[in-house]
Amino acid sequence: MLRNNRGLLFAATVLALGVFVSGCKTTTTTTTGTQRDDTAIKTSVKAKLAADVQLSTLTNIEVNSTNGIVTLAGKVHNPDEKRFAEQVTKSVKGVVKVNNELQVERKE
């Protein structure tokens, strides 16, 4: 009877361990398709910003996209450039939201 209980205890332990391990599976909300879309959005935003002559400070603007939320960072010459960069970014297909963290350079 002791041997039967050990076998049962062993089986229960293995089952419990299996349930525990399967519950620890990590999931990510970023899929390959989303990553590809974010890369396309980032490329499109940079291309649109580069195509506009007003934004001569393009090299100072960093563009990142995560799940369609685009963040603009860097420095621009004036508030109009900051607003315009945001407008251009919002016009890109796939952009859900724009976090405009561009800083206006102070004139000394």
C-alpha cells in the first residue's frame, strides 16, 4: 500500500508541476506584424519629415514607434517646427497617437 501511495504522490507532484509551469508562460503583446508595422510607420514618418523643406533640423529629430504610438524627440528651431512635425507625423497611415517630446532650442 505504501508503494501505491508513493506512485500516486509522484503522479500528483508531476501533474502539479506541469500545471504550475504552464501557468508561468510569458506572453508578449508585440507580434511580428506589429513590429513590421512600427518599422514601416517610423520609415514613413522620417520620409515625410525629410521631404519637407521647412524641417531642416531633420537630423535632430528622433522617431520611434510602438504599437502605432509615435514619439518624436530631439531639438527644433521654433514652436512652429515642433507643431508642424507633429502634424506631418499624424498624417502618416497607421499612426495612432503622437508623443511630441521635441524641444525648442533657446536662442542666446
